[in-house]
Amino acid sequence: MTKLRIGVIGAGSIAQIHLESYKNNADVELVAVSDINHERARAVADSFGAPDAYGDPHEMLADPSIDAVSVCTWNNSHATWAIAAIEAGKHVLVEKPIARTLAEALEIQKVAEAHDVVVQVGFVRRHAPNCQVLKTFIDAGDLGEIYYAKASCIRRNGNPGGWFADKEIAGGGPLLDIGVHVLDLAWYLMGSPKAVAVSGSVAHRLGNRAHITTMPRYQVADYDPTKNSVEDLASAMIRFENGATLMLDCSYSLHATKDSIEVSVYGDKGGADLEPSLQIATEMHDSVVNITPQIASGTFEFGGGFANEIKNFVDTCQGRAESVAPAWHGVEVVRLLEAIYRSAEEGREISLV
């Protein structure tokens, strides 16, 4: 089979995870890396064996031999480059969130529907074995009808700074960066129901917390402790047309006793914790029992998750699979994110019908 020829837009840390997964996929040929910093694009391309490097993504997209691209740029240019790539006839894997705003996300969807290409969203945690195993239980009806879910991702001192802390670039703070992962997981496991109402709240209380020096944390290359325009905390309750409810909270900075990530779903025949480790609860012979599927890891594994995501994208582009995270899912998740911010700003529940 002909290899899928890949270009990557962006040369930062997330792009290099994509590149590593592409490099290890036997059905892929890495062709090019593009970044506004051409020198960095050249260095990253060389390190992964890609022959071409560009300072302008438009030049890369003009190469007719490239079949597909990953968009791994800052959030404020996801829509720009995803649309440009689609219009150039390339399949697209765009990092999460698909866009900063619903208007941008809808424009991507509109352009995608006019072109015969794959557009996939980087919801990498969907591709983890724990998620896929739980999804098989849910799809088989073992948990019954899912009517409640909880999603939480809490950091005590985890604002990365730089563009992540700039609302104009990122679009938001922990809600768009880490909250989107757990929100998406819960919504995906619930069967991607249509939301009808959102009530949200955000807090701007603790800021960057740069004075905390006793705890290590990830800091981006353009980290500046004096700059922060995003929220510390976001929380929400989402109601769906099938009567189900989802509770969400996420934070960069919270006076919690530990960092945590929790995703749970509850049905009328059983429930399950996906994170921090996969476990299923149900009833058997008039007893409550917990079931622990025997898999390599009960939690999300970074490298394996991205490898599976890239494999699904490549297989979908080559007609061997269906996308686990199609573009319209990215649009609907952004619809929820925007409604949470709007609800917080207006101090009322937002109707989506």
C-alpha cells in the first residue's frame, strides 16, 4: 500500500509528539515540517528525518505530494491552518480544541463538508485502551442507559504560562486546555448526546502562582510570570435532551490537597470510573460488584495514546477505518465550552435549543 505522505504545521512540543508517532507508523512517510520560526522547523524536520522545512505553511500546503497534515499550532490559528489545509485538498488532524470559538469551529465544519477529505480532532484520550475498552462495555449495553457523568481535572499549581495564559491566543485557560479532555471523554462515553442547557462558573482568584517555587511544573518557552489573563477554575453542569446530566470542574490553580483527574459515568445497569483507573461497578446475583478489566494500563498513557490516535487518522485517510474523533464532535465540544464561558459571564443558564 502507498504510504501516506505527511506534513506537520507547528514545531513545538505537541507537534513533536505527532512527529514521533508518525515516524513509528509503517504506513507513513514524513515529508515536511512548517513553523513561523523557519530555523526551528528545519531543526525539528532534521531530527525526525523529514526532508523539507518551511517558514510559511502555505508553501508546504502547495506541495501536491503531501496527502495529510497535523495542525499543531497555538489555538488562535487552528481554524486558519485547518481551513487552508482542507482547501488545499489535504486530510487534517487538528489539535484540540478544534478552534477557539464556535464561529471558527463552524467555519471549519462548513469547509470540510465541501471537500472530500478527513478532518479529525486531537481528542487523544479517546484512543487510550482504557477508554476504548470501556466504550465496548457501554456500546454492548452492559451499563444500560447513561444518565449521569462527572469529569474533573485539577491542578494545584499548574498554569503553564506563555500563550496558554493569554486569553487572546488560547481562547481560555484550564477549561480549553485540560478541561476539554475530561469533558470530551465523558460526553463521548455518554454517546455524544445533544446538549440543551449549560450552567457555568469561572474564577479568577489565584492567578499564575509564580511565587510557589517548591513544586515543579511545566512551563512553556515563552513563560512570563507577570502575564495571565485566563481563569483559575471553571465548573459547569450540562443537561442533555435525553435527560442525562454532566458535572465538570477543572483548574490550573486550586487549594486542593493533590492534583487529580477523574472521569466517571453512571447508567441504570452499571457505572464506571475511567480515570484515575478503569473500574466498572454493577450488580450480580443480588450483590454489588466491581469489575477491573485486565489491560496493560488502566489509565491514559501519553505515548500509546498518541500512537493510537495517529494510527486511527492514517487508517481513516487510507479508507481502512472510521475516525474516532470526527470534526463535528470537535464543533459540539466547542459549543459546550463557549456556553460555559457565556453562562459564567452572564450569570445565568444558557439554553442551546
